[in-house]
Amino acid sequence: MARTIISRKQAISDLRELFGLPAEGKRQDDDGCSFCSEKENDTAAFCIDKKHFERYEVLQKLSEYFADKVIDGGWCRVDNITFVWTQFWIELAKKEEEA
């Protein structure tokens, strides 16, 4: 199966919508605190409150989303388990001289 190559910006936009996250710099108004924060170093941190989605649900949604997509020059990285959040990152690959 061929994968569609998408930009980092497209992945961030799609994942914001998939997880029902507000625009940059805003948090959800309900009792949860899920958000996405874009960094200057070409990364975006997604923090999904477990009140909204359990870790297995986040992983399932990410697996389904990336089943037929790949980020041009980047990847999605899921962080370690926490009690409050499931955190994942959209990152651009480091250049060889930076690695």
C-alpha cells in the first residue's frame, strides 16, 4: 500500500482536528486541558488529557491516521506514560550533522 507524503503543518492541522484541539495558544474550555503547542525548533507537542482520551485510544487514533501517511522528513514520537497526559510530538528529522 502506497503512503501519502504529508507536510508537518498538514499533520499538525489534521491531528488538532482529530483530537478536537483548539487553535494554538488556547486550551479547551471544559474540565480537560488537552492542547497542542508548536515550538520554534520545528516540533509540535500534543498533550492529550486522559479525561478526553485514554492512552490506548490516542495510540489507536495515531496508528489509524498514519496507516497511509508519512510526514515528509519527519515523524511522530509518543512520550513515556504519565498519569495525566498522553503526550506525542510531531518532529522534523535532524540533519546528519546535527545527529
